[in-house]
Amino acid sequence: MASIPSQTPAPEVGSPWNVGFRKVVNARWTFVGLQALDLLATLLAFRIGGMEVNPIVAHFTVIFGRARGLLISKLIAVALAMGVRRLLWVVNIFYAGIVFWNVIVLLTLR
């Protein structure tokens, strides 16, 4: 006669690789989202008289125009982030601060 175990089985937890992969994917999508927010905030700042303070991005805006230069810089940033496996969450915190700062600047310029 087979016995029934007295303990309920523990819920299955994803393998460490699966959990790690999910974190990386989530960090990458968060980065893409933050880049999009930064793009929109910077374009709004351009419309109301703001300027780009990042010298590399400012150089792109001079060469390619404001919108195209900004878009090219964001595409480069996203392409670089896709190759990063570690500490992208730190970069996300940094960019969240930049987006927050952009919102403050936008509210100040209005």
C-alpha cells in the first residue's frame, strides 16, 4: 500500500538561470522605457527652449538635427545596453534620476 506524504509539496521555484534571465530581460526593457521617456522629455525641453547638456548628444544634434541626433544617441545607448549582462539595474537607477531631473527642468521652464 502506498503512503500519502504528510507534507505538501513546496511550490516550484524557477531555476537560477531562469530567474537571472528574467532579471536581465526586465532590466533591459526598463532601460528601453527610460530611454524613451528621456527622449520625449528632451524633445519637449527643446520645444520650450531647453538645450542638451550631454556633449556627445549635443554633438549629434548639431550634425543630424535635434530630433534625429537625439534618436540616434538613444538607439546607440539601447544597442550598447543589449550587450550588458550585469549591473544594468544600476544604469536604470541613474537614468531614472535623469528622467526625474528632466521633468523638474520641464516644469521650471514652463
